[in-house]
Amino acid sequence: MNQDASAPLVELAGVHLARGGRRVLDIDHLAVRRGQVLSLSGANGSGKTSLLKLMAGLLIADGGTLRCLGTSMRARAAARFCRGRHVYLHQVPYLFDGTVEDNVDYGLKLRGRDPAQRRVEIRDALAWAELDHLLDRPARQLSGGEQQRVALVRARILAPTLLLLDEITANMDRDSRRRTYAMVEDLRQCGSSVVFASHDAEALAALGDTALVLAAGRLGAARPAPAAIIRLAGRAARPDTR
């Protein structure tokens, strides 16, 4: 597939999806670009999870136009493409039996990476998340916030082009939320793209470049997120030292 480096990672136009005989998504247009962090809010049942799963390739659109890196694809082909490059994380992470290291190592092992190099990457990734002290702990004995951060590390270490985060701060205490916000901001600065859905006003204010609201499966007009406004204001306030 010819890939346009300037094109959005994924773009939806006139995309719709029905489940159980009810239309749950009716997206006029949505584009996610490299290095962009989008916040997605909306009431329960508005379609947030369905939209994230669609972009992760876990659901297949019933109709509309889907473009991946600028190339139009049929719905099933787009889903396969997204599954290989995008990662979806639910608010209740699934961790395997075994240690934290075993969990983070899983995807690297499947990709046939050298064991010694894997160990270095795992330790670096856990240090990034301030979880390196839990390397040998049974993963399922961690707190809810720690488990969610381990799941985020497990996703991040595979270098997905797009992370889709579904209410991942819902069961976290304040300290875990703060650490997670810092992790997402670091991903943004490193050029990763993130779409996160949340009911948490604090998370919506702390993260994101662009804020989206979903109601009855339809997106409202995009607007700058509070965090982006604060970053822009901070840049404008810096003195010119040239």
C-alpha cells in the first residue's frame, strides 16, 4: 500500500455502524493525525466505546469511507490494517497470569525479539511508567491503577501508531491518574497519537489537543481542549530571547 506521510493515520467519512438493529455510530467526518491527542466525551450509550473499537479494527463499519494513511479501504480491509497498528485499552485491563515482566514481554516475544534486548526494553518502559520496582510482582496482585499502567506500558512498548484509551483513569486514585496524565503527555511529545474517552472532567481538562463530544453516535464540532489552550498560552507568555 502506498502511504502518504502527511495523511491522517485514520479518517472516517460518512461512516455508520449498527448493533442489535440500532444505529450506534453516524460519523460525518473524523481524522486522527500523527502526534495528535483527542479527548472524547459523551453520555453513557453515546457510542464512545464503539468508535474507539472501530478505529482499533475490533468492529467493522457497515458503510462509509475509511482511509488509512491516505488510502481508501473497504471496511474489512481497514479493520485488518488497524488491528496491526492500533491498540485499544479498556478501563478494566486484561493481564495474564505471571509477573509484570511476563505481561510486558508478551508482545515482544511474539515478534521474535532477542531475549536480552527484550529485557532492556522492558526495564526502560517500566521505568518510564515509574513501575520498575514491580518488575517481579504477580501482575494480578497489583492495584487497579497499577494494572492499568502496566497495560499502557505493554501497549506502548509495541510502538503502535495510535493508542485508543477507553475510560482508563476510571478506577484510579489521584496519584495513579497524575502519573497516567504524564505518560499520555510524554507519548504526545514523542509523536504518538492518542484518542481517549472519559467522563472524568479532570482528565478531559488535563489531556488532549482537541476535544470532541459524541451524542447519540454523532460527533459535535471539534474545539481546542483546555490542555492545548494552556500550552498555547504558556508559549505566548514566554519572552523572546533571540
